[in-house]
Amino acid sequence: GNDFRVTLGASRTISTPANPTDGQQIIFQVTQSSGGSATINWDTGYEFSSGLPQPTLSTAAGKTDLLGFIYNSAKGSWLLAAFVDGFG
């Protein structure tokens, strides 16, 4: 799939999706549980830029952040292309 949803009950590491195709796009919907303040660590298959660095997630309970990645086969990485925080 291309739409991944998780409610964070604790901090987690997000694994790299298997068998991507060049140009494939994925969206992560990350929601804080009622406890809030959980964090994400990203597997080595993700890449962030100076213009759009690894984001800090919303920490309030129930807030949802969206992260969009596109796969670049030449780099062998999922590149962060969009981040919108604080829904909910």
C-alpha cells in the first residue's frame, strides 16, 4: 500500500518499505496516543534534506501529522517531500 497509519503508544522505528518502484509515493499518517510525546526513528532507507530536515512530530495527544515520501531508485532512498503537522 501507499497509505500507512500508526497511532504511537510509544516511540517507534519506521522500517523501509520493501520492493519500491522509482517515483512511488507514500504517505504516513502518524497520530499521538492519549499519552502524547512519542517519537519516530527512521530506518536508513529514508533521506531528509537541509530544506526539509527530519521533522519533529506534534506531541499533543490525538494530533496527527502527515509525512509524504517519494522513492528515488538512483539514491536507493525514500526522500521526504512533504510534512504537515498538527491535524486534530
